[in-house]
Amino acid sequence: MKTSTNVARQAWVPWVTTLALLVLWQIVAMVLGSASLMLPAPTAIAQSIGQHYDVIWPNALQTLYTTGLGFGLAVALGMVFGLAIGASSLIYRGVYPLLIAFNAVPKVALVPIFVLWFGIGTLPAVVTAFSLAVFPIIVNVATGLSTIDAEMEDVMRSLGATRWDILTKVGIPRMAPYLFASLKIAITLAFVGSVLSETIASNEGIGFLMQAASSRFDVPLVFAGVIVIAAMAVIAYQLCEVIEGRFTHWAKRGK
């Protein structure tokens, strides 16, 4: 009985915290009055979402599409590169420094290059989302493989296991918790990449909508875009967490 009560309490905590923050936000906006023009009240943002729903909805779907596509590519290629780097010390020494250098480059500086290569629209957003999401996946997959105990490898070899057997039967299950943990980071970074590209080089998407609203000084619509992006990111994060719990529950301590 006590356990079920604790679970229910934990489930309500995020909602109560969010509601309290919105109430505080509303009070601050009411106290500031006209001075809160640059920080509209939650009620004004909700009203803007209702008024511009027909515009927000298709742009939100576009951002979700580019984010999902970039994230999917990051997962596929990130696993391939992560497995290669984690399984081979030679590939690690040759490729890892290049990955670090690429990740250190601000992606806002790469968007104009992507535009030159792919034009304005969907492809630059997909590539930008991919470029931000792929690095944590590669690092976590490689780290998971590199944490295999040397004693376990020796035991597997003494039983006649090949390098491939060790990788598939020990290495991949070992790195699974690292992979699913990285997905929660990567999906949020993918949203950042999509919106970043849309604000610079696109004619659709939430980033483009926010940029257009900002040029008209429609502050509630700008914040509406922020809320929509945040909501989509939270839902995607929770989905990754559900998948993580489904496939890697064995790797977590019971509470």
C-alpha cells in the first residue's frame, strides 16, 4: 500500500510543479501589467495557441517530421560508429578525435554550409538534427562496449567464443543501457537542431513560425512556439524512457 502511494505521489509531482510554475508566472505577469509585454502571461499564450492553431499545427508536424528523421538517422549511424569504435582500438584512435572536433563546432556555423549543399527547407533541418543527436549515441555505445570485464572476455575465449560471439552475446547487451540513456539526450538535441535550422533556412516549421512572429513583435505567438516545442520534446523524452524501461529494466536497481 505504501509503495503504491509513493508511486502515485511521484507521478503527480511533475504536474503539480508545472502548475505551480504557471500560477507564479501568471501572478508575475499580472503584477507587472503593461511592463510584462516581453513576458506574456500563460493565459495570453494559451489564447494565442487557440487563435493560431491552424498555423501552429502544420508547422509543429513539420518540426516533428524533421526531428524524427534526423533522430532516426542518428540512432542508426550512431550505433554503427559506436560499435566500430568500441570494438576496435585502432578505429577509436583514428576516428574519435575527429568526432570530438566535429562536435565542438557550433552547429549554427554549419547551417549555412548545409544550406549551400541541400538548399533551403527540410534537408538542412534533418542534417542539423542528425549532427547534434549522433555524438552522444556514439559515445555511449562505445563506452558500453569498452566496459566489458577483461575476465569475462578471457572466460568466453576459454570456452571457444569468437570475437563476434563476445560482441553479440556480451558487448551489445552490456551497452544497451548506455544506448537507451543516450537516446533521451539525443532526442532533445535533435529538436534543438531542427528548430535552429528552421529559424535560419526554412519556410516552414516551428522555428520559422517563431522567427516570423518575432519579426512582427507577436510575443505571445513566439512563446506559444516555445511551449509547443517543449511539449513535443517532453513527450518524446518520456517515450524514450518507456522504451528504456521496457528493454533495460534488468540493469536498474529495484526501488
